[in-house]
Amino acid sequence: MKNPTNVSRSNVHLARVTWGDLPKAAIRSLRILGKEYALSVAHGDLQLLDGRWYVTHSGLLRMALRGRCLGISTTVQTRLSEPAAYRWVFKAVVHKSAGSKGFVGYGDADPSNVSSLVHGAEMRVAETRAVNRALRKAYGIGLCSVEELGWAPRVADSKPSGPARPNTAQNYGHGNGHHNGQQPRLRDRLCLLIRQYGLDANLVKAYAAEYCGTATLRDATRDQIEEFINHLADRAAKDREGLLCHLNSYPKPQEPHP
């Protein structure tokens, strides 16, 4: 394992490269997280959302591995779950060592508090949240985890405004209305991914246009954009560093002259 001091220094450097200038409080917190817990930005252990640090599921699992965690058990809470409504509640127990009574955590998930990107996978989300809470208790992590964040869906407008528009990117801000008319707009989903993984919005637009095979993102259809967002979410979760390298291969837009 790397020296905690080296991890802390590496975190600050990479955080500035990824998210730009950060407030002193955020840098101070990041140094502490690196020194005390060896949480690494490079390994995707931490994410910066709205100026606050969040630990990731992979970061917690890496911490458990370093601490030689004895085991993690999970069980579905059948009395609290409603499979027909896609609502699941899990209990997780983390045993740090032999003879440990275990640290307990609960996690729930249903269509109202998960991203539309994972609708249909609420059971897995609930189990992940339970494991995260149990691991945070076991290792004294006060940070909320990214996977525990709920999703606040946008309520679609009840009345149409103006004539219908073609199914292109110019209309990609409007959802089709899943779950009683509630679905995050494509624009909101894309912005969330950009914030969650610290991506450059302009470079993401260039990537999207290339992926959709259009000159600009506005020329793509809604279906093409939705497919790209699903692709981006999957790639960012599995290989953020590779994604960043790919994005940096696009030319950055020139600053306008005063």
C-alpha cells in the first residue's frame, strides 16, 4: 500500500487536474481522507459533487480489502420489500475479524430514489447501499457514499407548451414520462453524470456527437442521445481514467477573444 502522505499529495494534484481550482476546505478534507483512510482519487475511491466529497462503493471495498475484512453477508428484508413495486430493502453485516459481532447497515431502493439509468435493477442498488452503510460503520467513514444518494425525479409538465417538436436533440430536455409521468430529463441525466465523474462538459458534447455520428449534439435524435448517456454512464463507472484520456483527445474549444 502507498504511503498515506503520498496518497494525500497525489489526491490533491489529481483533484485539481480533474475538477479545477477547489476551495481550501475541500482540499483540507481531501488531505485528511488520504492520510487517515488512504482513499484515492486516482482509483475512483472519491467523487466531488456540489463541492462535497463522497466515497464510492469501490473505495469502500478497497478499504475492506486493506483492512483484511473477514466477510460481508447480505439478506433481503422480505417483510419490508415489495417486489411488485420494485421496492427492496437489504440488511448487510460486515465482520472485520473472527469473533466480531458485526456492523449492520440497511439499504433501500425503489424507482423513486434511483436514477432512471438503473430502473429495473433496484434490488442490486438496495444491496449495494446496505453494504456501503455497513462498511462505513465498520471503518468509521463519516462520508455518505455516492450509491446512497437518492434520485429526485423531475415531474413532467402536465400541459404541453406549444406545438410538438421533432424527435431531435433540440427536444432532448423532455422525458417520455415513466413511473406516473416522472422521469429525469436527458439533459439532467447527462449533467448529473458530468458532475458525478468530474467530466468536461464541452469534451463530453464532442464525444457525444462523434458517438451519435452527427456534426453536433443538436443534430442527434433523442434515442441516439439516450443511448449515448447509457454508454457514458457504463464507461465512467467501469473505467473513468480511460474515459478521461479519451475525452482529452478532443480539441478544447478556443476561448473567445475580448
